[in-house]
Amino acid sequence: MNLTQDMHRIEHWADTHHPVWVDFVRMALGIFLFVKGVMFIQDTEALQNIMRDSQFQWVSFGMAHYVAFAHLVGGLLIAMGLVTRIAILFQIPILLGAVFFINPQRGFYSENTELWSSIVVLILLFVFLILGSGRLSVDNLISRPERDVLY
């Protein structure tokens, strides 16, 4: 089998095993990422600290803007269910960095809620990478206009 057939099989499985309540979890995840992007843009002091501590200031500057842009745009796309898997692919490297490089520096204590929220978001991103956008999504409206959205 080739990759295209495998992807269609995975997508078909996800469509048949995707309860509607999971769509609300996807929407909440997208809204959460969007809000984190807004918070990152508003916290210019954190951006300045990242720049100050880095040897490669232009790379840090670019990464900080990539994270903010990816969270803003990707969060909206995930919440709407529009090109969900592609939006998730842009989020995963950010969350991997947050889980393995940024947040562990603060420790694995229960007070480090940023680490735990990053872990939960990363897990949800992988779940929706497999499940896709679901019934309550723009993707579903675009790709299947002949079917009722809610079945």
C-alpha cells in the first residue's frame, strides 16, 4: 500500500470513531493556543529576556515571532477545524521545545503549571493529528457538502 491509501484509511477510521464531544475539546484546544499567542505578544518583557539570554539574537527574535504567529493563526485554524492537521504540524515543534527544553528548567514540581499544561496540549495535538478535525469543522463542511454535518 502506498502512503495515500494509508492516509485515507486512517482518516476513514478517525471519521467513524470520532464522537461530537471530541470536537469541543479540539475547539477548546484551539482557543487555548490562540490565547497563549495573544499572551505571548502582550508579554514583551519575556520576549526581551529571550533575546538578551541568547547567543543568536536574530534566531531568537525569529523564533519568538514564529511561536506567537503559529499560536495565533494555528489556534484559530484548530478551533475552526480548518486544515487542522497542517495547523497541528506547525504547533508540535513549539510544544516539544516547551516540554523538553523551556519548562523543565523551572523544575518538575506541581507548581510548574506551564510544564503540565504544555504536556497536556502536546498530547492533545498528537490526538487530533490522528483524529483530524471531526464533524463540527470547516474541513467537514468543505469536503462533504452533500452530507449532513451532524449526521
